[in-house]
Amino acid sequence: MKEIIYRSARFFDEVAAHPSKHVHLILIATKPDIIKQLPLYFELKKRGHLVLLGHTGQHYSENLSGGMLKEYGVEPDFNLNVRGVMHEIVSQIIGRLGFVIGELKERGKTVIPYVHGDTTTAMAASNAGFAHGCASVHVEAGIRTLTPNYRDWGLGIGDWDDQKCGEWRKFLMGRKNWERGSLEPYPEQFNTRCSEAATGVHLAPVELDREFLQSEGFPDDRIFVVGNSVVDAVEEAKGRMKQSTVFERYPLLADGDFVRFCIHRRENCGSDTRFKSIYDAMVSLIKDGRNVLLITMTQTERAFERMGLKKDVEALAKKHKNFLYSPVWPEYVDVMAAMAKAAVCATDSGSMQEEMNAMAIPCVTLRFGSDRSESAMAGGNLIAPPTDARAIKQIIEYAWGNKDMKKAPKLYGRNVSAQCIDAVEKVLENGDVFRTEEERLGKRGGMRN
């Protein structure tokens, strides 16, 4: 496996020499992984566990990976260096990580992979571990997309005045008004379900996620509602905000009163209709004099190029001083410092919905549904179906600095990383994360003949 880069030439020998039987393997791959997994990595190290940091290489640019690793002062113990299109990445992760786990297994170690959320890495890495009889700890387990019942609303087309927006918010706050069945976001909803099948400890953010897991037949004694580790990252970044230089680079943001747009989901960026609806809503806000920050990513840029909008958006940024068009920022502290001043976030991201809840910033989700629907049920998040630019714009304007939305309860806990590791240690007191059928049926407590 010459593609794998190890931190040390004696990597396997050094790990084998450690007296601990269990190897806690924290896997990172994408920018959200780094944000949410590193708090668990630091918590494990603080408690004296044998812990490794493995990077699959799914995100490898300075803006999406390198800058944040430098920000937190960490270096992966190994990097799988995967590259290619989706099916190639999946096969490379399974093969290369399977090799690493197999080598550690031969040296007498029991590997506990920690996979996060709904990434391709979570799906493939949990598969690689399970092939060796290693069940994963699934951080952010059980997230499933719910979609509002649109039968009485239509799909968000037409005029949406403040009254209708308020009625829509109230509708979204009703649990009975949501339904299951969506395959979006793609492939993330597939990934999280596959990860679950190879999981021995499910770390669910909220009770709603526990309900999903229970309904799918996962054992209740291995489901722990712990919150979301993003809140630990947010709190840590808040303590460093004064160090941020983001307002020196972007003085427009210093006074707040802006909307941050981020559009990167495949289903939005791959659909001309969806993307153009969101883009036209943003352009309308800019021309009305609203302050707009657009954070662009690879999929965003591909959509601009495919639809012939690249020159248009560049011209828009030159002409309108109230519009900032920027690639994703490499340091998390800059993101949090800026978002602390935002009036609203318009996003198709999953993690941003959580972060906005933690920071009491109104959120507008540019999708048909949400895998963080609890944030809409709590009143701090509005769904804006990407079908009609006028409706999207009006929903964003309704959410802009909305006092009621800012008062939505914070859902994702405190000191979450400590609770996550508490749950894992509790399981390890009685056996391993991978549980045999005898153990599940109660052999440890004595099975009757």
C-alpha cells in the first residue's frame, strides 16, 4: 500500500508497542469531519487512551483541510491519499484502511474506528473495519431527512409575505407535519444508513435521531443521545475570535447585517432549475442593497461554469460593494467570528444548520427537507424549497435578524465530546464495541440452558 503516508516509518511497530489493547481510530476526511471529530480526539488523548488520527484524503486542499489541521496543531498519523470519482474513492478507502486495520489486528490490537456523520468516508471506513470484525463508533448517528408535507402548501412558489412566512414557520414546528422517505441529500442519506449497519456505538445528537435508530431495529442499549460535538468546536472557536483577522480582510462584515450564502449540495448544484432559483434570489437581494457573502466551493464553481454564470457573478462582485464572493476560508475561527455577526445564514449545508442553532443565528435551509429537521421544529430554521427565487428571497428576508427565530432553544448540548467518550468507555467496561450474539442475548449475565 505505497499510496498511504505514515507519520512515522515505524508506525505499526510503535502502535504495537503500546500496552493498550484498544486502538481508538479517529477518522477525518472532510472539513466538517475535522471540526467535529477533533474534539473527540483531544478528549481521548486527555484521558490517556491509545488514539490515532487517520485522514482518508477525501478533502485535501489547504482551504478544506490543510489550513484547519494547522489551526488545531495536529498531524494525521496516516493519510490514505484517496483520489478519483465517488466509486474509486469508496474502493480506495475500503482497501487502504482495511490494510491498516488488518496490520494492527495482526499485532494484537482491537481497532475502534470513529466515523462521523454521513460522509463517503463514514460509509467506506465503517465497511473496512467491519470486514475485520471491528464495529464503529458512529459520531452523529441516526440523522435522517424529513420533508415537510407540501400537499397543502405547494412547493414554495408565489408571493410569501411575512404572514405566510410566519405560518410556514409555525407549520414546520409541528412534528406531525413532516414525513420520511427522502433519498436527499445524495449520497449522504445512503452513507449514514450504511455506516449504521457496521456500528457498535451510536452517538445520536438528539432524541429524534434515537427514534429513527430504534425504528430501524438498532439495539437501544447501544444508542446514546449525547448532543453534537460541533458545539464543543464552536465554543472553542469563540474563545479565539479576537485573534481572527477576517474583518481586516472583509471590512463589510464587521458591522454585521449580512446574509451568508453557501450552496454546494450535488442536488442543488447539479440542477439548473434549483441552482438558478437560489442564484436569482441572491442576486435580487444584492440589487436591493442587502449585504451578501457568498462562500463558494467546488460544486458551486462547477455550476457557475456549466450554466455560463461565472462571468456574471464576477461582474456582480465588481459592481456591487455590498457583495463578497469568496472561496471557502481555511480557518474555522474566521467562519465563527463572521457568523457571530450575521443576520441570517442561507445554506444547503447540514453542519451550518447545527452551528446556527448553537450561535442563535436564524437559518434558512435551501432544500426541500432537512436531516436536521429538529432545528426547524424548534423554530430557528426555515425550509426554503429551491423552486422559486421570489419565495426564497422573501423567506430569507423574513428570517433576517428575526428575534423569535434567534430565541429558538439550543438543541445540541454542552461538553459533548466528554459525553461521547463516557458512552464508549461504558460499553468497553462490559466487552468490546463489536458485540457477539451471545453477548447481545445476555451470556455475560448468564443464559439459561
